[in-house]
Amino acid sequence: MNWKIRRFGQAIFTVWAVMTLAFFLTRMMPGNPVDAFVARVGPELDNPQEAYELAEIYMNINPQDPIHVAYVDYMASMLQGDMGMSMSQNDSVAAIMAEAIPWTLFVMSWAIFIGFAVGISIGALMAYWEGSKFDVALTGYATIITSIPFYVLALVLLITFAYRLNWFPTSGRRPEGVEAGFNIPFILGIIHHAVLPVFSMFVASGVASLTMRGNSIRVLGEDYLRVARLRGLPDRTIAVQYIARNAILPMYTGLMIAIGSMFGGAVVLEEIFTYRGMGYYMIQAVRARDYPLMMGAFTVITIAVVIALLIADLTYGKIDPRAGNEDHDAF
Amino acid sequence: MTAFQSDATTRTNDDVIVELRDTSVEFGMDRGTSKVLNEVTTEVYRDEILGVIGESGSGKSMFASAMLDAVPEPGVTTGEVIYHPEEGDPISVTDLSKEELRQFRWEEVSMVFQGAMSSFNPVLPIKTHFVETLSAHDYDIRRGLTRAKELLSDLYLDPERMLNSYPHELSGGMKQRVLIALSLVLDPDLLVMDEPTAALDLLMQRSIVSLLEDIKEKHDLTIVFITHDLPLVADLADRLAVLYAFEFAELGPSERILEEPAHPYTRALLNATPNLSAPLEEMRPIAGESPDPVNIPEGCSYHPRCPLADEECETIDPGPYDAGPDHDVHCHHWEQSIEDLDIAFEETSDSGTTASAVEKASGDPLVSLSDVEVTFGSANDGWLDFGESETVTAVDGISLDIYDNDVVVLVGESGCGKTTLAKTAVGLQTPTGGTIEYRGRDIWEGASGSTLADKEIRRALQIVHQDPGASLNSHHRVRTILEQPLKRWHSDLDGNDRRERILGMLEYVGISPPQDYIDRYPHQLSGGEQQRIALIRSMLVNPDLILADEAVSALDVSLRVGMMDLMIELQDTFDTSFLFISHDLSNARYIAEKTGGRIGVMYLGELVEIGSAERIIHDPQHPYTKALRWATPELEVDQVAEESPMRSIDIPDPTNPPSGCRYHTRCPEAREVCATQTPEFVDLGDDVHAQKSACFRAYDDHEYWQSESITDEHADANVGTDTDTDSGVTSESD
Ligand code: SF4
Ligand code: SF4
């Protein structure tokens, strides 16, 4: 029980540290964004004092306050979900994020799901036919695909299937001219737009299949498998409860870590496909020197990663009885 | 417990339950076909316990698997395996279809094998294993579970707790017993057990074996018990079969095999098996090694090692000769063997061990441990840590002096702290309390971290590991391995001197010709040879004290005595002291008695008794030592079958040791005072004042004698690991 509280404490600490970092980067850096903002906006206004108020609206930081007061204010508004106003998008950061996150989650979860599902199946087959031509060929495939950075694959896919073959749209996240809502053309359109980004993340399947192969081969040599066969258990039980479960289990944490790193991957991927998710807005923010949006996206991504890892840790004990209530680190 | 009296001569064919006819198992390998069971023909009788004895690589596991036609791929079983059910026609097991085989196994014949630790699916609770098995065979689940519970409590386990546990929550001994229950849940007629207790402590092995007899009676079982450990089955088995080089050497009623064995190998094996009662001079190793399955010698496969071998033996495979009722032997000269072989062994040159180390106990100690304590597990790892501390005190306040040219053997169950204590003594483990002095100097003085500051002390204290293969660097040749210590500690030697010295040592330990071995890699050596190299490596630095951690337990029975003799000889020649660790009292006795050393018995982090080998073996004072003594089987059929002298089979949880005397939860003599007060070491006043015991019973007048006995109670609730459902293992209490 106690280690759960501890994990939780660590997660909260990480989030707090990231927010604090964001604050100090915005406020304390030489030529910091707040001062720059005031310097830029101030002269255009009738009353230059208003620039400070605007700064507070946009960034939650009033440069005139003493640093500790500014910090407390900043944290307070962050906790309320107020991440300031975007300077380039003309909307609150929170609103932009709320709108973008579902799209990112949509693409990422499919990417991870398909990647792992394919990886696990291939890995299982490789283990089943260990040493055969099939195994050798697929091991080769997995090794190669693992070593390709996902953005290279993304570019190759984009050039081939979108520009050359015109099978998929080159950018965007939803069909144009179709009424948004729960109708078939719209849903198909969304899927159509998501295919390439999802398959760019296919590289994850390489790692997954190699891990699965190794795990399965290990499990196939276990004594409990031999005993299970002697006990005359049906093949299906053996395959599912004995082999698959024990082989997939150790990959669970890997999956959660993959989720964490995929948010990072989303930044590059969404830029390549001009897919308006969180990562896309983050790059836009960097381009436009839109600090509130940038920091907002950064904070949200961090929190997402921390939550994914926290879930991995807290649920691992449920899935693997051995991890149970011990002081266990899932990763 | 001795049920060997079944009259062998009255057997009829109806009594046969399994018959093997010319059964072979072969594996195709790069080097050729490997015959791991070579045309074995034999019968197993209904309701008997057949003990099958074989060293590693004798084909004993294949024999077990063949009975269920369960030889692992790509092995091929040929010949016939015929099962005779109680009613109905004989079944040819090798001809069964896949589905028939699936039903046959576990319903008619089931099997328990070595890897009990990993015989359960780690992600499923124990109960699921039972349910799955029952439903796979279309048995009634409710009735099956009732039976399972009954079996579990017959094995002194708490059925509810076992069924609701996950495998990792159980100790090795519990898992092994649960596995036995699982194997019997479908009520099979024949149970094949392949080294079922090999990975367990002696005490647990013995407890399980003594339960088997009752289980067998109660469930009308036939048991085939396969082991490398002859004494373990000596009093359990009705008949014994000895396997050598993938075929039977001899098969007969237990008392015949133990008292008048006819095959030269059986005779040699009996002589090589360390035990507690035989005179030391009669124990000797078997020269040579077991043959390679790819290359089994022509004729009698034992001829390269047999003292009676002649031309006939080298060419003609000895068929079974009749050596008495129901006693078959595969040797041409079995009569001569009976007549000559007992005395055929030359007189031993007793290696002069008279100067008892115990007597030297008066001088200054070489290494002196005082009040040493070792605790594992950190209390708290700092910041944001709300976790409570979980610590295990592996060694709890032990004082022990080791003298020059001394030998101390530490024995005890696994988890008793013997390895930790010994490692602390040679400076490989940092104590959390107390001091260790080497010739009066604190060895941890000025040390940083876990390495000793004083190089001289580091050299003086050495270790030989349990697993010789793992302790030798597999990428280095023997020469390099042995040169390292010489370069480090004898930098004055040049290359030629070093080589000479290494060759000399190799020759000395019987690795010859040494020139051939010096350029080999460890994997090109046999287990015994690796162990010797590891031993030389530590000897070359001229240490004062060597820790040998279970140094012989990995070796085959036939090689153990040889290895121990060698160690004793080296100890004498090099004037070093030895600290042995063993879980086996027979090995401990051999070493301690031959060197005049002491045996120290440990229980849950405490030293409970120490004394000369003779006293510990023949006059143990502490009830726990008596239990260990009980657990060490003898090479006799008609041992006085005593009940287990312990009240519970399982060892208490070391993270939460019992109060007072730690043994009080299992001790048959425990009284109320034992649960509250901790006994101190008492000198038992033998002639050399070397025997000490930590038990109240050693005092003539102590509160203990007036205290109420607590042995009738159920096992103490705070023990945590085992809640016996029955305290029937209680022995006589005075
Ligand atoms: S047959 Fe010959 S070699 Fe074999 S055991 Fe008998 S005497 Fe020895
Ligand atoms: S002190 Fe008591 S419990 Fe401990 S060993 Fe002696 S009699 Fe048994």
C-alpha cells in the first residue's frame, strides 16, 4: 500500500517540478518571454501599463509582482487549469489543448495498439517456428524496422502514399466539406487521415515482436509448460493461459513506456502530416514565439507521460501477482 | 515405515503395473546419436515403491519420462512400454494416440519432477491448477477439490491457504508438496517421481519422504522414486534398481542391494556415499567418470572403471544374471564381485588427522568473530519514502573463533544464515554489527565500501564457490586463470616459475598430464576438474583461511569423497584453515571427523550448537541438531523408523523470527519459558570444552524444567509460514 502512496508522491513531484521549471524559464531567463512580451506589446498600447496586465492574462505572470507572489499566482492558476492565453491562436491555451488532445490520443492509441498487436503476433509466430526461414526473415525485418527512426518512415510513407500514389491525404486531420458528427463519411474521413500517421509508428512493432519472440521462447522452455502438457490441459488453455500470458506480461511496462515516448513522437509526426494535435500546436507555438502555448503544451505532454507511467506502475501489481504488494519498480 | 517385507517370490504377472521391453531413448546430436536409455527391460510391481538410483547422466530422467511416453522432443522412444490397468487389457503406452495419451497421463500414471520451483504457472493461483487439471479430464470439480484439500492436509499443509496462494508465495518445500498433491488429484495408480526432493533441504527432503509412505498406503499407489541419493530411498523403497550408463546394473529387493550388492558398481557406489555411520576409511570415490551417451563403451559399460574387468567384459554385454530371488545383476563376474570386492579395496592410508583442531582451540585465533550481526534490506531509502522497513537479520549475534589449521563446517537449512556468516568471516560481506578480527586486527579497519583495506588480509582469506563452472572465467584458459593469483600475490616469480608451479599443482590434485590441461578452457573440463581448478586457484595465493561454499554438493556422489579427500589433503599440506558450508550432515561429518574439526549448527541466524564431529553426530544435545541427525538417512533398510522429531515441517519466516528460542515453534521439547527467554550458549563440559549448545535443556537446573510444555498446542500463530492443521509430527515428549 505504502509504495503506491510513494509512487503517487513522486508523480506529483515531477509535475510540480515541470511547472516550476516552466515558470522560471518564462520569468527568470535573461531576455525572458515576459519582458520581451512587455517590450513588444507595451509601445503599441495607449497605456503602457496595460502591457503588464496583458502579460498576466496571457502568461499568468505579472512582471511587477515580487517573484514569490508571481510564482504562487502562477501555480494557483495552473492548478485551476488556466494556462494563459495563446498569443498566436487567439484562444485560451486550455481550450486549444482540450481540442487538440483527443486527436493526438486517437492517433497515438491506434499506433500503439496496432504496433503492439502486430508485434506480439509476429513475435509469437517467430517463437513458434524458431529457427525456420520464416523466423530468420522476420527477425531481419524486425531488426531493420526497429532501427529506422519513425520520422524517416513517416516521410517515406508520406511521399509514397500521399504525394505519389494519392491514396491518402497529405495533411489535415478531418475530411473537408463533410459535416462533423457521427456519420459514416466523417468517420471514414477521419480514419483515412489517420492511416499514415498511425503506420509511421509501426516501428514500435519491431521492438515488440523481438521482445515477444524472446519471451515466448523462454516460456516454451519452462517446466510449468511441460507439467501442464503432462496434466493434459487443452492446447487452447496452454496457449493462452500459459504461454501468451507469461510472454506478454513482461511487455506491459514496455507498452506504458512506449505511450510516454509516443507523446514525444507526436510532436514530430504531427508536424510532418500537418495533423492538428498537441504536437502540431507545440511546433506552431515555437515558430510564433507563443510562449504560453508552448509551455502549456510542454506541461500537458509531461503530465501525460507521468500519468502513463503511474498507471503502468500501479496496475502492474494487478496484472502480475508476483509484483503484488511488494516495493516493486515496474520500470 | 519399512515396508519392504513383501514377499518377492510370490509375484505373479497380475502384479505388474508397468513393463518396459527393450525400451530405448535416443537423441540425434551433431556428434552422433546419443542413447540416453539403452534397451532397458524391467517391470514395476503394483503397490511397491521402486527406488531407482543413478548419478547424473545415467539416464534416470529418461527412464522416468519413458514410462509416460513423455520424453521431451526431439528424443525418440523405441521399444515397448506396457501399462497394466487394474481391470481391463494391457495398454501399450507408446502406441496411444495423442488424445488417449492425454487421458492416460495423470489419470493412470502421473509424474512429479525436479523443477517444483517452476512447475506452476506463476500468474495463476494454485487453485486454478487443480481446477484446470480436473476439468481437462472431465472430473467433478467439487469432489476433486475436496480430494485436493484432503491431500494437502495429509501433506501437512493448510489447504485453504495453499489453494488461494500464488506459486511465488510458497516456499520450495511447500511447492513440492503441493505438486505431489496435484499429481495425485486424479487418483492415478502409479506415481513417477524424478528427483522430487533434489532442490530441497535435507530436513524437508526427509520429511517429504516420510510422508510418502503414508500417502502410498492411503491411496493405493505404486511409486517409482528416482534419485541420485541412495540413502534417501534406502528405507523407503521395497526394491532398488541401480542405473549406470543408461541401463540397469542391478535390480533387487532393497535389503539385498544394500547388504549384499552383486554388481561392482553398486558396491563402489555404496562405498562412495558419505553417511553418518560407516567408518571413514571405508568411504572412497569411484575412479574415472561416467561415459558419454554418444560413446558408450563396448561390452559392459562399466569396464573402464571396474577392478574386475577382463576380456569378456570388454566384448560381451552382460545380460541379467540371477543373483537370488528377484535379484538381477548385469555382470559376468557377480559372484566374484560379492566375494572379492568388499575387501578388494586396498587399505586406506589414513591421512594423519590425529592432531585434533579442537585441541588447538586454546591458542590465539586466526579469525575471530565476535557478536557478528548482518542485516539485509534497507530500512528506508530516503526522500518521499513512506515504505516501512523490511529487514532480514541473516546473522544475529554470532561469536566464533577459527584457529590455525582448523576446520569448521557450518550446517543448517537454507536461509539459516550459514553462507552469510561464512562470507562475513572471510571479509566478503560487511557486517552490520560486531567485529571480525584477523590475527587480532579488525579486518574492516580503514576499509571503504565493501573491499578490505588491507591487502594482506584479502590474500589470507579466500573462497571456493559452490558452482565451479560459474566461478571460472569461461573465456580464459586454465593457465591464465591460475596465473592471475600468482601474478598478483607472488610478483617475484617469472613466467617459467609460474608455469612450473601451476603444472606442479595440477599434477598434485590429480589432473594429469598437466601439460594437456593448461591450455584448455573451463568448459572443456568435467565438473570435478573445474572444482579442482577453482580450489588450486585459491590455494595458489597461500591463504590462511578458505571458505568452501557447498563445494562438493554439485558433484556426483561417486566424486564427492574424492574431492573432500583432496581438500583435506591440501588443508594439511598448505597449513590452511577451512570453513566449509554444507547442508548435508554426512558431508560435514566426513570432513570434520577426518580433520578433527568442528561442526557448527545454525538455525535462523543463530548458532545453536557447535562441537567436534563425533559429539555432534553421536551425542547431539540441541533438539535441532537431533532433527538434522534424524533427517540424514543411513544406508540401511531397517533403520529404526522414527517419527519426525519436529512439530512443523516448514521453517518460520526469517523476517519475523519467533520470540525466545527461535526453535520453539518446531521443537518437540519446547516449554513455555522457551517462547519468552532466549537461551545462551552453554559449555557442555566435554573433555576439550568444544561442544556448546544454546538450549535450556543443557542446564541441570533451570526454570525450564518447571515450565509447562507447549508441544500440544498447534503451531504458534505468529510463525507466519506454516500453520499445521495437525500436530501429529510430535515425537515422544518427556
Ligand atoms: S561385467 Fe565385467 S566389467 Fe562389467 S561390472 Fe562385471 S566384472 Fe566389471
Ligand atoms: S530452548 Fe526450548 S525450544 Fe529451544 S531448543 Fe531448547 S527446549 Fe527447544
